[in-house]
Amino acid sequence: MNIKPLADRVLVEAKEAETKTASGLYIPDSAKEKPQQGVVVAVGSGKKDEPMELKVGDTVLYGKYAGTEINVDGKDYLIMRQSDVVAVLG
């Protein structure tokens, strides 16, 4: 992939939406919720007054409506500002 986010933006590969509940029931496509977790694939260089805290490989949580969806080489990604990320897992 040849995408380099600018400034304080990060490129996130969203985790797949759950297809089954904990009890084993299958969730239809119309009822699936948009995932709010993903893995950072690329990061920008940060801003002068706000250094980049995220790094490639971080598993992150982000807001439900955060970022802009893009499709590159048949894969779906989200590009968002570092401030849209709520937490780093792990």
C-alpha cells in the first residue's frame, strides 16, 4: 500500500463486524453495527504542537462516526485524525 497520511491523521483498518452473538445467534447484515475497533496501518508525522502518539500496529478504539471511509485495492480503511481515537488497546 502506498498511502501516507498527512499531519495528525492515521489510516485504520477496521475490525470486521460481528456475525454471531455470544450465545451463538447469527446477526443479519441489516442489524450489524459499524465496528469501532481497528488496527493502525499508517500514521502521519504529527503537528508541531501535537506530536503523533499512535504507531503502526496499535489496536485502537474510535468513535462510531469517526473518520472517512476509503477503499484501496479492494480493502476498506478509515482515515481519521489522531484526536478521533478514543483509546489504544493492549
